Amino acid sequence: MVNIRRATISDLMLMQHCNLNCLPENYNLRYYLYHGLLWPQLLHCAEIPGKGKIVGYVLAKMEDEDGDAPHGHITSISVMRTHRKLALASNLMHASERSMVENYGAQFCSLHVRETNTAAKHLYAQTLGFLKADQEKGYYADGENADYMKMPLSPPMFPHPHAEIQRRREEEQRRKAEEARRVKEAAEATRSEASKDEAGQAQEKPAKGDHAKVPKKKKH
Ligand SMILES: CC(C)(COP(=O)(O)OP(=O)(O)OC[C@H]1O[C@@H](n2cnc3c(N)ncnc32)[C@H](O)[C@@H]1OP(=O)(O)O)[C@@H](O)C(=O)NCCC(=O)NCCS
């Protein structure tokens, strides 16, 4: 059995070990620590319970530069060869995406993938629903191009496992949507009142050339 759980700082070395086994893109421990300290909710690992062995991980962060909507970015994900095709990567991705939405209000998730990485591209596009948004030429150190992929995220995609809590969440969302609708309607009503007033004032104001019709004030 393998557990997917949130990673802690003490898991980082084993996550790095998994990365070194699976990918040519490697990072020093400081980079793992940077993710773990800034976005602790987004790091997840696949662990064999009782053995202290980590067979998969996802390293992710939040980004909001360039005036973009807040969004999560997958820095790295891998699963040991011995444990592939068991839906571990799919579940690690789901866990991280859920945390992006619940903790940071992420509106989408982005990532880079090698053009030739068939397994990862299947995972992202077919299993998870990512779409290619761009191509970044020579993105990788060996000159290979990257596909830049994105997937929209929203709270309804991650229902709570307990029905009662989910019901309360939905009620709260409906209440917020209703409140937003009322505020919007009130703002529109105020705007249309203001424009009616302006139109009325414009009618009362004499047009150019109408001065002759305005009775002149008597001089005393
Ligand atoms: C890519 C990787 C993370 C997938 O991990 P995994 O745990 O085996 O993936 P899952 O079991 O969740 O499978 C997800 C989907 O991908 C498919 N898939 C997995 N490996 C595949 C392969 N080699 N070729 C084609 N499809 C593959 C699965 O069949 C599944 O498809 P389905 O949902 O249609 O049934 C893993 O192969 C890996 O660690 N590769 C090396 C590191 C890497 O490339 N990371 C990505 C960097 S961008």
C-alpha cells in the first residue's frame, strides 16, 4: 500500500533522492527547502507506510507575476519506476491542485513538460485535462523544447469527502454568489439613475443659439 500525504521538511531529502533517480532536472536541497517553507501545503509525497520510503513526490509553488491571476505551478513530479502506473502521479497532482485552490485561491495550474515525454504528456493532457498554452524553445538545459501547459482550477472541482461539510460549502458559495449578484444589480441601478439625471439636466440646459428664446433679465 502507498499513502499520498502532505510532505514535511523532514521528507525533503527523500524527495530529492526520488528526483535524482527519475529526472535529469535536479535541484539542490535549498530549492526544496524554499518550496517547503513558502508553500508547505503544496508539497506532497507518496510513501510506503512503516518503511519510511518515498516513492513519489510533487513539488509545487504559487505564482502571480505579470498581473496574472494567482496560479499554482508544478516545479517537479516523479514516481519511482517500481511504482509507476498505479495512479500515484495522478493522485499527487490532484492533492497539490486541491491545496492550491483551498489555500491560495489558485485559478489555474501551469507546468512545463518536455516535448518527447510521452508518459508525462499523457498524464497531463489525457488524465488531468491540461491544455498546451505555448511552446518554449530550448527551455531545457540540453536544448529540448518545452510545452507550457495550463489547466483551470475552481473550488467545485474539489468536493469535500464529508457530505455535510460539502453541503455547507456549497451553501456558502451560493450565498456569496447571491450577494455578489445583488451588489452588481444595485450598482447597475445607481449607474442608470445617474445617467437618467444627466440626460434630464442636458435637456433643461439651453442649446447653443437658443439664447434669444431665454427671457433677458430686466435692468433696474
Ligand atoms: C510521468 C510519471 C510521473 C507518471 O507517473 P505514474 O504514477 O506512472 O502515472 P499514473 O499512474 O498516475 O498514470 C497517469 C496516466 O498516464 C498513463 N501513463 C503512465 N505512464 C505512461 C507511459 N509510460 N506511457 C503512456 N502513458 C503512461 C497512465 O496509463 C495513466 O493513463 P490513464 O489515466 O489514461 O489510465 C512517471 O512516469 C515518472 O515519474 N516519469 C519520470 C519523471 C517525469 O517525467 N516527470 C514529469 C516531468 S514534467
